[in-house]
Amino acid sequence: MNFTTEERYKALVDWLDIEVESLRQTNFQTVQDTFFKATGKRLHVTAIMPGKGGESRWFRVRIHDPQSYQRLERIHSQTSAILPMMPYFKIVRIEVAIDIYCANLADRVARHYKFLKNPVSDNCRLYWDFKGSGKAVPNRFSSFVRHLADGYHYAIGNKDDDRYQCGYVKIDDTINGKRVAVEPRARNEVRLGGGSLMSALPYQTAEGWRNCKFERLTGYFHQRKMLDNLNLPTQTMADALDQIGERRARKRRDGGGDSLYSRATVADTITNRKIKQALANLSARWSHTSKHRRLLKDASMHAEGMWAAQKGWKFSDQVAENKENTVPSLFTVYTQENTNVSINKVNNDTDTALTQDHQSPTH
């Protein structure tokens, strides 16, 4: 079967984690309840650096199917109206999926793994759940397909790594806390985080994420394919292997140095083009904007004003002096000693800017 001509591709953000900062100490249940009031969904919330009573000002929140950056801004502004927060959030982990709608789903997932050009780790395994049920990927391709058809997932790397890939046959999803059937598809995912100094996240700023080009992630899904007209022994050996597409040094049989790819494979330009187009379509959906942006600006200005008032600052067109030495922030450390703080009024179409007469090192 020529898979590339009979398949439909769609890219999506499956979920992402954002970090938010409350204006006062609170607990994760309060933050979770606040996001529930704003979204109607019970989101997973984790307190960061909690105190003895479990209270903190910083929290990590997982949002499923965010659809667009604008929706993230809207959710944050809605929660800030209930529980005052700092007027920004930070994306710290994201999972992007490529769904392939086709026949023979288990075979298609196995082929994606088999011909994957850039696996992120040598740690490859199958798992049924996340509770220690991992097992080795079968060496024979036919056995690999049977495992995937039975509900196993393949995983490349550890789930807490900055880079992690996985794939499986998706036949259901959790909607409003219940598992419901969905259109079957072959799903392959990449999960990127920023826990190390060399972050795997493609962007580090709000502006970068707002205009995110998901095509930059195409390399995590790049595919090879089998050459046509291979001799029978080579074809038989290649068919049996579970992985043959990886880009790595291989000794040439003629002794002429190293080859980066298996001599039985070639770049799958048709599939790679479809993957890149699916990611480009995701970029277009993600960056969609509308009239709600002005409301988001107003909410951010309101939250910023509440934060300043809590710190004892009096804001006006004139310069106001602060009353404390430091303002702890998850994303930026502001050193306030002998620092003048003012609000600069700009025109009606731009955000109000909090400015200081020194540079603020990032956290």
C-alpha cells in the first residue's frame, strides 16, 4: 500500500503546561477551583515551591487542547478576574501531535517509528500505562504491529525529559472526565520542555509563542522510506527490523567511510511535506487573533495595578517610590532598592508598560 496518497494529516497541540503567579499566597485547590470557574474543566494544578502548609504563589497548570495562544490569554485573564494574578504566564512544557487518518492504524504507527529519522533518545520501549509496565520494543516488525494493535504505546526517552516522543493508536479520549470514542487515528507525538539550561522549547517569550511557527518542529517527525527494487535478502532483512530510519553513523561495506542512513532507505519527501503542511496549518490556527485582544489588555492592566497596590506602590503619572526591597517573581527578579517605578501611558492601542530605571535579570 502507498500510505502517503491515502492518508489525512492533522497537527494539534495536545496539551501544554503554563506557570502562573498569584498576587498572594494560596493553595493549589484554590487555583484549580478558579480555573474550573473560568474554563468549566478540572485542570491538573501543581504548586511550585510550596510552604509547610502547601501554600505558594507560583503554580503549574496543564491545559488540554488550547487551540490558540489567544485562548490561553483569555483563560488567564478570566482566572485573574477571580483570583488576582500577575499579568503574564509562561509556557514550560508542550506536547504536539500529528494525527494520521488512514487504514491499518497499528501498522502506520509502527512504520512511523520504524522510519523515524531523528529519535530523541536510545531509550526506546513499549508501555501499556505509566505505572512501570515498560517492555522492550520487539525486534520483529510484525510483533511490534501486534503490540500496538493490542493497545501498547511506543516511547522514546523518559516522560520527564526535555525531549520525548511517543506513538499509539488513538480510539478514545477523555472529555469532561469521561472516556468517549473518537475517530480512530495513528497518533505520533513530541513533548518538549524547558527544565534544563539548553531548553528544548522553540520559544522563550510571549511574543514568540503568540506567533509560533510549529513548522520548526518538523524534524521531530521526519521520515525515511524503503528504496524500490531492493534485492530479496536486503528487502527481507529491512522488512523485519523495527527501526531503520535513524540518522546515525554506519560503516560502509566498501570501507569508504561512514554513511548516515541505511542504504535500504531514502527520504520520504511526500510524507515529510504533508507533515510540514499540517504543522503550518496548526501555526495559522494558533496565531489567530480577534477583537478579544483589547479585553485581554484591560485585564492585564487591572491585574498589574492590583499587584502594585499590594506592594504599597502609588501609581500615577508621577514617579512613585516603592516600599519594599524586592518583589519575588517566577519569571523576572525586580531589585527595588533605590529604584523609581512609574507607569508610562502609551496610546490606547498598546499595553500599559511597567518601567524601571534598571535592567531586570531573568529568573
